[in-house]
Amino acid sequence: MDIGKESHFSTDTFFHAIIIKQIELLLNYSNRFYHRQFLTRKQAGNSLFSNFESLLNLYFEESEAIFKIPNVGYFAERMNISRNYHSDMPRSTTGKSTQQHIPQKLIEKAKVLLSTLERNVSEITYNLGFEYLQSFHKFCKSKMNLSSLEFRASFSYI
């Protein structure tokens, strides 16, 4: 029996339990089809991931100064897909979410800028989109196990 028909027969004590189970079944089917699309559309997912990678590379290579760290919404909007889909899409290809790819690219850019010794760390911090130097140090420490100053110091002896 479907949910519409069942809602007209609210005469017994099992009415609410049956409606809840039918809605749960419907949601389980929806969830199943949502996740199945990543398996059946592997090639399309790879194409979308390639577009994301291109946009990500372009964003970080476009100029020396970024001034703002991009988020999932930024890339989803440019690719005309939802934030949730964009967040899940790379995971099916690489095992990492968009939220993991962005900081990875940001740390790559930070390493390049810190290794050149042309700018001071405060300037690099601001150019990479961090408001505070302390936030940048903390970010570097979490991703490289070295603070930005420690990473830079490793290049001053070369």
C-alpha cells in the first residue's frame, strides 16, 4: 500500500508506525540512488573532478595573491552543481572530499611561497587568505607538522 492510501485509513494504532516506515523506506531508496550515481557515473564523475582540479589549479595559479581561501560553494557555483554533490563527488574518485582537496592545494602554494624567501611570512599569510599570522602558523603546523617559520628556516641554510 502506498503512503497516500495509508493516510486515509488512520483507524488503527499502527497507522503512525506504518507511515513512518514507508517514509523511511522512501528515504532509503533516495539515499541508495544518490550514492549509486557515483558508481554508475564514474566516467562523468572523473570529468567533473577534472574540471574541479582545473578550477582549483587556476584559482591558486591565477595570481600571486589569493586574499581569500575558496570554499566548496565557490567551486560548486562555477561548475553549476550543488554544494552537497560537489562535496561528495571527489570522494568517489579520490577518497577525499572537496574540503580536503582545497587545503592540500593551499599548503602546496604556501610551501612554494615560503621556500622562495622573497616575501616575509606576514605578507604570505595575507596573500594566502589568512587574516591572522597565528592562523597560518596553526594551519601549517597541522598540515606539515612544521610551523611556517620552521618550514622557512629549513630553506635558509641552503
